[in-house]
Amino acid sequence: MALRFIHTADLHLGKSFGGYAEADRLRVARRAVVARLTAAAREAGAHDILVAGDLFETPNPSAATWRQAVAEMAEAADLTWWLLPGNHDNLREGRATWEGIAALGHGNLRVLDRPEPVEMRPGAVLLPAPVASRRGIDDPTAWMDACETPPDALRIGLAHGPVRSFGEGEGAEVIAPDRDRRARLDYLALGDWHGMIDLSERTRYSGAPERTDFRHAGPGVCLSVEVSEPGTTPKVTPIQTGVFDWRRLVLDLVPQDDSCARLDAVLPESARRDVMLQIEARGRVPLREASALAAYAAALAPDFAHFELRDAALATEVEAVDLDAIAPAGALRQAGDALVARAEDPALSERERAVAAAALRRLHGLAAQ
């Protein structure tokens, strides 16, 4: 019979999101991801959920964070949760938490704190690679190559860390990119990178089920994996689990553009309240267009979970009419003239010129109100 399971990682339960206005909603969505993974497993007909590290944001989360998560997992008695320590919740610093989970004695929660084979079910063996410390230096999957399992058993690897010298943790260990081949694995479930990546037909990062920042676009997913027999190609299907849709968009502008219309053209039309949006405006526009864009963005922002316009890379063309709009004479006009001079002064650093240009756009925008 085929083995079906859910591959997920990097839940980061307990993450604070202190830098966002919608931090409370982001935290609630993160807590709810356990229920969404449970639903995904049942939808896929899977009986096992493999968590490839970083279940928690810190090695010692609050008792309420880990006990409530564990209680919710335990209530789904038809599913087995296979929990691997990652770099954020590594064994050395998080030993008390992992021992606390194990001590509760829930039969469907399996803490994988040793690099040794574990029978998932008859004919399927799990080879876990728990992360011992936050800043390890060795490949935690190296032991899998020499590990013997029954000849007809499926070999499923579970690990957390960077491959090909990329990753999002602070550990230095690098997992061999061909570990699936070296260790004769039928599937290698990885965590650490928060976006979904297919490294080979048998090695994948599932990505975080609820995204954590703008490095990875779109809502989070988990992977439904089906392996029929040893040596065959697994069938892998993404299932959306994320509530928030993280998007980073580029808005390239030229002087003839209607910047507000161009912005409208790239914005989503529906479900804006769940979109985390970061817009980078680039190119060159008249000062009045830059001011209009900033004002329009400020008016749109409340529709979104997060809306951020970055215009530091947007150069502005200043005409006399723009300065007249600030003030035809007097102190305000002198301030505008001084900011123009600084924004165009080649003797100043790029950062200093950008600060002056931003201040000029702000002054113009205030005058236009």
C-alpha cells in the first residue's frame, strides 16, 4: 500500500511579528496553522504529518505556546505528528521543551530527538536528523548513508538545514544536495527555507505553512506526498495552508506615466485584507507625480493587511511649477530650493541625496493637501 504523508516545516509557533500593524492577526493565523495542517492531511488521505524542524520560534517557547499546540495535535488522534527539532528549537537549548512534550505521553506525537531509524508503519522507515545546536558545523544527514533498513522498506529522510550553502537559519551545516541518492532515500523532507523548492524529484523544501516575511511570495503551503514503493518517483502535491498572501512588487515608472494608474494596475482586486504588500517604486517621475503616488498609496493602505510603498529608488524631476506649488516665495520656497540642491548634489552620498529627495516629496505632498 502506498505511503501518504504531509511534509511541512517552519511553523515558528510563538513568533511575535512586532514590526507589523496587523501583528495580532498574524499571530492568530500562525496559531491556527495546526488545524489547517490537520485538515490538509485528512483531505489528502494521509495519516502522518512530518514536521521538518522549527515547530517553535524559540527553543524555550512559553508554556502556553507549546502546550496548546501539543494539545491540538493530540486531539487529532487519527494522525501521527513526527516532530523534528530545528535550529530555532534545537535540542541543546530546547531540551526542556522537547522532554516536556514527550512526558505528556500522547501516543500520536513522536519527538525525534535521536538520529536513528524509526518505523513509521510496516514497510516504511523514517530517518530523522534532529538539529543538536543552533550553530552546527556538520551535515546532520550524513549518518543516513550507512543506515541499514529492511530491503523492501521505504526510506524517508527528515532534516532541517541549508542545501547548496543557502538557508534561513544561523547554523553553518550544509546538507549534501545529493543526500537522497547517497542514502538511497525514497523522499527527503527538508525544512529551513521558508519557500517551497524542488531540489530533485525526491528532495524538497515544503516551505512554511504560513509565510513569515517578504522573501517568499504568496500564501504558505504544505506538501502532500505519496510514495508507492521503493525506487519509484513520489507524487507531490502542494496544498495551501497560509492565510496571508505576501507580495513584493516592482513599479517601474517613466516621466510620462500616470503613477497612480500604474499602481492600480498591479494591485490585487480582491481579498486585500489578507494581502501583505510591499511596493518598490523605481525610475523617474515629476515631483508632482511622486507626491500624488505617495498620497494615493496612503489612501489605499487601510484596505490591506500591510501596505508599504518604498520610493527611495524613485528619482524625481523638479520643475518650477512643482516648487511654486510648495510656495512661490518665502521660507517654504527656500526650504524647497535647498532640498532640490541637496538632492542633486554629486558631492553628497547617495543616501544623503535620497534623504533630501524624500524630504522634498514630503514637503510637496504636505503643500498639496
